[in-house]
Amino acid sequence: MDRDGHHEVARIDDTVTPDTLHERAERVAVPDFDYLTQTIEAVAEGLTPHPGRARRG
């Protein structure tokens, strides 16, 4: 997760400077995206009833 709380795909591109290269390279090598947690949250969100939304089935 990025500093502002958003997920992003870290990459080496033209925005990298010599000062930010090390940090960016670490983010590329060790992504902080938590696949298991995101999947569980998505399933829970899908199973949770929401007001105003008709349930199918």
C-alpha cells in the first residue's frame, strides 16, 4: 500500500530519480499487495447485505 493508502503497482519508469531509486526498487522487488486479505474482504463485501440493493436468487 502506498503512503496515502492506495494500492499501486510499483515500477521503474521516468519518474524515478537517483534519490528515489533504492526505495522504488525495493517496492518492485517486494510488493506490498496482500492478495489474501483483499480476496477475503471482497468476498465479505459481496456477501454483506447493502441497504437499497435487491438480493438476487
